[in-house]
Amino acid sequence: MSAIFENIGQLFGRILSVFRNFDFPSDLLDILFVSLMIYGLIRLIRQTRSAQLLKGLSLLTVAYGAVRVLNMRASLFIFDQAFGQLLLFIVVLFHPEIRNLFESVGRSNVSRLRAVTQINRAAQERDELTGAIHQVCEAFRVFSADKVGALVVFERVTKLGEILSTGTSLEARVSRELIRNIFHTAAPLHDGAVIIRKGVLQAAGCILPLTQENHRSLGTRHRAAIGMSEQSDAMVALVSEETGHISLAYKGKLRRNMSPEELEQALNATLLSSETATPLQKARTWLKREKEVEGK
């Protein structure tokens, strides 16, 4: 009887020594990590046929602890022999669940990789669009000074496949030199419009629909810009061949006589915020800018 109490005292002594040597940051994190792994394993195998096996294994573990505390030598010998092959026993017993666990981890990693890839692709497209806007505005600076007509459509949510089919497919990186070459008066594509999708110049020489509203004071290029903005959510920038003035058509409205810096700011404000802003927020932003222009 005294041996039993002695073993119990030794057990409590070991527990107290563990608390005395407890390293708060690392040991606490270690316990939490192990707890999470055990919790995940229990969630994985619950409601399966292995749940009953796990209960039986848990009872055997409790019985093994009691046998060791009570120093029951014969029983302890049997348990030591059985638990010596415990790892192999668990692998054989739970091999379907272990396989599902690794498959689940693999699928989650693939999903995370895809998410990271999509984020990187979106960031790349955003950078390309920012660069395309800047290159177009720099080309418009020269067009405005030289009174060279130009018409550039920035596609947004509404796809312009039918408009693209009316022009010549290019799928080129946007640069001020390319824009200037396309709208050079001797170039065969200078009379049409350029379509830019996600920062890539998709086609040139495209034919845009004219507005049905009465705009007798406007030329064909302006009416085409307004018509395109009426039938889609695209933003259409243009340079007048007669005056050299820069204009921007959006949602059927025409903002005229802009500087290249104002054009770039307006394009960035709408095109680069299209992923996060709601349609109501976009409309409010546009109307606010229109009121500011009218107030000037």
C-alpha cells in the first residue's frame, strides 16, 4: 500500500517540476500547437468508423496509465510490448483517415497558391493599366500640341468584343510611340479607335457607334466617343483634330478641354478603383467631378 502512495507522490512531484520549469512563451505555444493538431485529427475522424477505434485506443491509454501508476508488473509488461508497436498500429488502423488528412492539406495549399497567383496577377494587371494610362496621356500631350486627332477606349466591365472585331487585332504593350504611330495622319488605322483592355492594346482602327442625341456642334470623333460611353461603361479619351482639345466621355457625358494631367487623374480615379468601388460610389465620384468642373 505504501508503494502505491509513493508512486502517486512521485507522479505529483513530476507534475510540479514541470510547472516549475515551464517556459511561458515557447512551451505555451507548443501546447497550443499540439492541441490544435489533436483537435484537427479528432474533427477529421469523427463520424467515421475509426471514431469507435479511437475511443477504444483512448481507453487502453487510460488503462496503461493506471497500470504504470499502480506498478502492476505483469500488466505493464503486456502494455509495453503492445505500445512498442503503437506507431505501426496507428498507421495500419487509421490509414484512410491519414491519407485524407494529407490530401486535405495538399488541397488547401493548392488553394492558397491559386489565391496568391490571382493576387499577383491582379497586381500585375493594375500596374500595366497604370502604365497604359500614363503612356496614352503622354501621347495626348503631343497630339494636343500638334492638333492630331485620336480616340482611345478603355474597356471596363462591359466587354467590347463586337467593337474589337471591327478593327485590327494587335494585343500589344501600350507605349506613347505606338499610340503616336497608330494615329499618325499617314497611318492606315488613324481614323478608327484604339481599344485598351486591362492595360493591353487589343485592337486599333475600330469603329464606334455614334450617339443618337443631337450634338450638331460636335464632330464625328466626339459623337463616337459619347455613343460608346452610352452603350457601355467604358471611358473614352479623345483629342480634337480641329482644336487640339482633350476630352473624356463617360456614361454619356463629355468632359472637355482637359489637360493631360487632368485626363490621367480622371482615368486613374475610375479605372483603378473599379475593383473595390460600388456602382453607386462610382456614380457619385463622377457626378462630384462634373459639379466641380461646372463650378469652374
